[in-house]
Amino acid sequence: MQAPLRFDESTYEKATTTVAGEAIAYRSFKQIDYVSRPVDPIQRLNIFVPEAYFNGGQVNGYTRVSAPIFMPNTIGGYRPGPSDFPENVARYGQGATMLAALKQGYVVVSAGARGWTSRDSNNEFTGKAPAFIVDLKAAVRYVTYNAGWLPGDPNHIVVSGTGAGGAAAALLGASGEADFFETPLQELGAAPGTDAVFAVATYCPIMDLEHADDAYEWQFHGISDWTQRSLKLVDEQPQITVQSSHLSGEEQRWSSERQQAFIAYINGLKLRDDQGHDLTLNLNGTGSFREAIVADLLSAAQAAGVAGQALGNSAGVTTKDGHIVAIDWYRYTAALGRQKGLPAFDALDLSHPENQLFGNRLMPARHFTEFAQSHTLEAASRADPDLVAAINPMTYLKTTQSQVAPHWWIRHGAADAETAFAIPKLLATRLANQGYDVNFAYRWATKHEGDYDLPDLFNWVNQCCR
Ligand code: DHB
């Protein structure tokens, strides 16, 4: 009998899919339990392997033992993210990304993870934080435990995701082997492998939730109208709902207070740019940290100009001879517009997905910041600050308590107002300051999305692996 959680390569399906006229042949190993005591059927993974690796062949210079293992997650909105497959053409599926990775010669592993709506047969919640990251870690442990059995190089695991999934990928990268998750991993019967990974690709991560509200008030200070588009399930069907309002006088006072809290946070981090200059903020919100973001946005605009991409909304943007030469922060962010009210994440009425994320077995939603708890509109409680910290990638970049991935690809759209521009910038800067390999850029005229630059991402992965 096979040991539990041992990969069995004898049960598979063969598939060939044509992408841009090129046939991609692979084997599919589907719906494999990645823990021995699952609590939800979503805790399964799919594995896809280029067919050539079963015949001694190579793809893109990789072999059965040297191929990177690419693990894109499907988490969005901190909801459950089911395992996916290359043939999936659904709008929110990752079929195209998986096929592109197979074409590069990568082994692709797609693991499902619980989210805030997950419940058991007693109708109790089973997917509140930290379930999503425990599941993804258990899946990584399955892969590393199966080193030698599973095709691919378990020392070259590349995780990726977008939005909440981007946050989950960043957390995998920051928190390798962190103690906090050991007990829940043991309870699920996770395989005895490591959960440290090699590289992270994170797109517009909705992370640093302890500071994301404050960052939002700093970015949009003085802008009080907001329009939120959110994806809600109505009769099981995803529907976009639009809500508009403006900050009241009291909220505008709170906004100033939260901006000051963010300025203090930034100045306490002692960040530096590539040349070693301090990145700080003045009490009025200006400063070298903001200038560094503007410079990065300008680089994004210039890269788009070079690539012949349409320059998009030109508010706050000065052009000369068809090129963007300057960006005015206030006009640019005003034109971008607030997409969220105040607080942007820890809603006073507990209505945001992040509140739901921090519920527990019996409680649908809780607060996770001191500010929202003290101004709550509901009879609410606050999640344990240790839990909130444990699912924040930034926590692990303060002390040496985990194995941090050596390589990071961080992208955020220059037209994305779902979280502040500061959030990915902070992650990138903190990592770079600690000596990790970071490739960070905003992407011009791009909203809240991911995977738009796969050829560039894969070139970078190939360089990291070779
Ligand atoms: C995501 C987007 C949000 O605006 C948010 O608040 C949480 C998650 C997402 O894209 O996953």
C-alpha cells in the first residue's frame, strides 16, 4: 500500500491543448487529497506535468527533475479558491495562465483553499483566518514531501496570486516554516515536508490589513467622494454592485487622524531606497516615500510609452513629445478616485470581506483594527492581534522567525484603487532593504488584475532558476 499522501503517478489522464497554433501535451493528476484529515472537499490539488517529462524529454531546457513547480492560487476576495485546471476558460479561472506555464516546461500544481464562506455540515464556519494560508502551506508541504516522486524541482517552487490571492502568495513567501501555523497543519494531517518556497509572484496584494485603512486615507486625503464596485453573489451568480457616497464631516476628521497614523507607521519602518536614501513622510503627507511612488508611477508610464501602450487617463500627467514626463500626485489620485469608504477595509458595520475573513467558527465577522473596534456600529468583537499579524506578510520581515523566499515579483496596476499604492511599495522596499531579490513595478493604465505580463514573469523565473 502507498504511504498516505504519497504521490501516485500511475493514475492520470492525458491531454493536448493547442495554444496559438502550438500543441501542449501534458498529464493531469486530479483531485488529490493534500492532507490526511481534510475538513472540506476543497482541500485537494491538481497536478499537470508536460508529457515530455515521462519520456526522458526536455521542455525549454528543463527536465523531469529540474522543472520549476508553479503554484498559482485562485483565491479572490478571501473567498474559497478551488483547485483549477488548464482547460478552464471561465473568466475568473486560471486556465490560460496554467497553459502558458506548461508551455514554459513548468510543472503546475493548483491547490484549493478554504475561504470565509466555507462551512461544515453543522453550518459552522471552517474557513476563517488563518484557514486559507494553512491550506496553501499544506499543499506546498505535500509537494516538498513528494520530492523525487513528483516531477519538478521542489527547491524551485514559484507561488502566485492576485488580490487576496496575491496576499496569500506573499504570505507563503514570507512565512516559510513559521511556528504559528504548525498546530493547524498538524491537525489537518499535513505531509511532513517544508512549506518554504523559492519565488513569489504577487499581483495587487490586498495585504498589511493592520495598516491598509491608514494607507488609504493617506493616499486619498482630501478626496471625499467614493464609488465602490464590488462583486457579490446574488442567487449564486456573481454580480457587480455599485455604491457611491461621500465622507461626512466626522469621517473627514477621522481621515486626517488615520493619515497621521500612517505617516508615523512609515517613519517608524526606517525604509531606504536603492541608493540608501531614507524614505519618509512629512506631517502634511508629502515626502520622499511619496516621491518614490510617483517616480515608480512615472517609470510605469514611460515603460508603457516605450511599449506603444495607450497612455490612458491623462489627469495629473504632463506629456511632452508624446511621452509622460511628470505626474502630479494630488491630481492623479483625485482622478483615480476613492473606491472605498472609511475605513476602506475594517468596515464599522462589519460588511467587508476582510471583516468576514476575521470571523471565527461561530462568528461571521469581526474587527481587526483598534480604530474600527472603538468606532464600531455593531455589537462586535476584535480578532486577536496575533492572528491579524500572523497573516500579514510584513510581520515576517521584521524578525528572523521564518524562511523568506529569496525571489519576489511584485506588480500593482497604476489605475488600481482597491488598496493604496503604498501597500505593494512597502512590501517591495522592506524586502529589498533586507537583501532579497525584488522585481517591483506598477503597471500603467492597469486596474485590479493579474497575470498580464506572463512572458516577462516567466523570463524572470527562468533566470532565477538557472
Ligand atoms: C480583493 C479585492 C478587494 O478590494 C478586497 O477588499 C479584498 C480582496 C481581491 O481581489 O481578492
